[in-house]
Amino acid sequence: MFGPFRATLVDLGGLLWKRPWRMSKPQKYRLRKRMQLVDSNIDIIYQGLTKEGLSCKVIDNLKQNFPKEHEVLPKNKYTVFNKTAKNYRKGVHLVPKWTKKSLRENPEFF
């Protein structure tokens, strides 16, 4: 019980930090709001550039090819492709730094 060989939480219960297998409703809500904010920022930057008569290939590409939040299926919104998972999908909240990345596009047929 005491001493150098005492049991720790990791020894007693496996992983100390467990992640839930699905996202909570507030997490999903915040994800949707972040995606909508990104969409509005792309629109604002694109409009500002066109108003000044300028263009940027990256912004033009995002405006034309990047799917908007309402166009993305819930399956692609909350999960990402993972070749090691059982159904080739895992929750987006299990991706490192998932709040900083745009994970809207997955491989076709997954």
C-alpha cells in the first residue's frame, strides 16, 4: 500500500485520462459555430479583396471549393476517416488540435 511499489491510478484502472467516444451536444454546438465563423471570415476577406480589385489564389480556392458548414453532412462534420478504426471513422474530438483544424473533407466513399 505504501512505499515505492504502491498501486497508482494507472495501475488500478488502465488509462488515467479517458476520452468519451462521442461528442457532447455543447461540443457539437461550438464546432458548428466555429465552422460558421470560418465561413463568414472567408466571405468577408473575399469581398474585401474583390472590392479593392485584388485577388488571392488561396482565398479564391477556399471560396469556390471549400464546403460551407450547412453543406457538410453530419457524418463528415463530427467524424473523420481513420484507417485503423473498426468502421474507418473516429470522432473528430479525438484528433489532436481538432479545434484549430478544418476537417470538412474526407476520402470519397467513407
